[in-house]
Amino acid sequence: MDRLQSMRVFSKVVELGSFARAAQQLEMSNAVVTRYVADLESHLGTRLLNRTTRSLSLTDAGETYLQRCQQILDDVEEAESIVTARGQSLSGTLRIVTPVMFGLHLLPPMLAKFQETYPDVVFDVQLSDRIIDIVEEGRDVGVVLSDLGLGSHLVARPLLSAEIILCASPAYLRDGPPLRHAHDLTHHRCIALRLPNVDHVWTLSGPEGQVTVPIRPGLLCSNAELAHQAALADMGVAMLSSYLARPAIESGRLTHILPQYQLPRRDISVVYPSRKFLPTKARAFIDFLLEEGRAKSGTG
């Protein structure tokens, strides 16, 4: 029995609600379609469909199996498309939306590397830190902060997990009050991101366990790049992703403060519309991004 083909036939029968209509669309005889489903039920040792002369309905086992079948068939289709894309010369415009920080600091070298392989792909990049619907705004691929929530019509794949650290400029620290423990933050100007349903408190984990500290924002901002630049301008203490802050720390323009405390990580995902009907260039770019994300995670 061709298990994969049996899954395809079973899924098509359920989709169309008829053996005859499935046979017509699949260009098979009714007997062959019936045999595929019967062989699948025999292999599984359970009935997947309730059949009457007028209707079809899924059994409980059939509902469970259908969900897994659809996932497996989607994964096979995606894998085949990725491999096919690598052998093709891709072209056309690829529309991407990313958070400002990611788009300014991490995305450009990735785009350059992708274009080395596919020079005829043109990127149309939108930078936005607000929650947007990539389908409504005509974007092929989105890079998003995973905790902002996604629509059920989107597929999300983990890309990066960002370490968050506290930073301030040497000039600010020199002129400010002591900063040795988490509670000392209450005496400092802080640079806070404006996030939905988030109060002006920072939660840290340190030697004494989890600590929740009320902060006094000197600046509220809507994206991490502004927080980064404000910290460089001596405006106070900022929460920054380690890969955003690292160059300034290494050059001495920022100082990693309270390193004995850890902050909640921020996960970043690649999102895109349903696996079906995804353009080949989008599939290839998504696969490339995920490989880049794995490489960065492996190197810390």
C-alpha cells in the first residue's frame, strides 16, 4: 500500500465529501479511491469514515487521523518545494516585514547572502514594530516577536531566542546613584518599551530569586533601536537584546550592568500565510532564514 497516496486520497474524499467527486478530481476510478480508503482503514485497524448512501462523516478516529494527515501532506509539499526551489533560478519581488531592530541590524547581511544565490530576487522590506496582518498588508513573509500573538491563518516557525540584558552608558553610570542590586533601578531613569498591557515594572531573576522592580521611565519608546540610541545618548538604563548591544559594549560605549540578573528572553518567529500556495521564492527564503537562525543559535 502506498501510504502517502492513501492519505492524499482520504483527505480529498473528506474535503469533497464524496468518493465520486474525489475520484473525478484525482482522475481515478471510484473503485480505486474506495480501495485506497479501505486499505488505509485495514492497515490502521479502525474505521475512519461513516458511510451512508447519502453522506459521509468522520469517525472520532478519522478526525484525529485527518489532522495528522494534513500536517504530514503539508510538510511533504513544503519539503519538495524547498528542494525544487534550490534548483531553480528564482526571481521577482519578495515582500517582507520585520521589527525595526531586526531589520536594521540582522536582516541586511541575510538579504545580501540570499541574493548571492538568487540575484534576480528583489526585496521590498517594511520595518514595523506594531502588530500587523501580513496577509492584509500584502507581505509574503514576516519576522515578529512571538509574544505579540498571531492569527490562526498564519504559520509560525521559531527563528531566534534573544537574550535581554540591561545596559547604560559609562557617562550616565558615572553621574548616577549606585547600581549594585535590582532594587537600585528604582532610583534611576529607565528607557522602557511601550508594550500592550505592560506596567512600568521590570522582572529579573537573580541571586535572591525573582525580583519585580517598579521603574521610573525617563523615556517610553515604541522600538528597540530608539532605546538603543537613547542609552548611547546617556538617557538612562535600557533593556536591549544582547546582539543589538554587543558592538557598543565591546567598543566601551555601553556597559552591561547587573550581569548577575537574567531577564525574560524574547523569542522571534518567521510567519507566513498557510503552507499551501506559498510562492516558491518565499518558501526558499523562509528555509534560508531558519537555517541562518539555527547557525546563530549554534554560535551563541
